[in-house]
Amino acid sequence: MRLKHVYLVLCILGTVVPYSQFVPFLQENGFHLGLLVQQLFVNHVSAFFGLDVIISSVVVWVFIRVEGRRIGVSRLWLPRVAILTVGVSLALPLFLYMRELRQEASASR
């Protein structure tokens, strides 16, 4: 299996797995942002994971900008939207997939 295909599989997993937990929350509570934040920081362990993901999101956002521009990846808005709608679990493999496509295109020239 080629690396770009691995990234595509990770995109699917990175969307399905987190949403398997988020969709039931939405069904029970609707889009209640205050409750979401409250439950995210309900204890030290959940706060640890929440803050880790928030910091990772910032790192991935910067990585997408710097690396994407450096090698000329187009449509950099796609992984940025992925960060905001799903999270790092989709955004990072999506960007890496896009980067693989760009590198393949450059190699074939």
C-alpha cells in the first residue's frame, strides 16, 4: 500500500472515530458549546487531553501554512477547515496526503 493510501485511510479513521463520540453528544444536547467546554474540562485528565489537542491543532495549523507554502501545496484551506470541523485527526493526514500528491507531481516533471 502506498503512503498516500495510508493517509487516506487515516483520514477516514480520523473522521469516523472522533465523530462516533461527538454525534451522540449532539443528539443528546444539541450544539451546546458551553456544555461541551464544561465536559471537556470536567477533571484534570480530560483537561490534559483537551489542552493537548488544542495545542496540537495550533502546531498543525502552522505546519500546514509553512510546509504547504514551501512545497507549493494547493488548496491549503481544506486541512484548515478539517481542523475546525473534525480536528487534528483529519487535518494532519489530509495535509500529508495532499503533500504526497504534490511531491508525486513534482517528481514526475
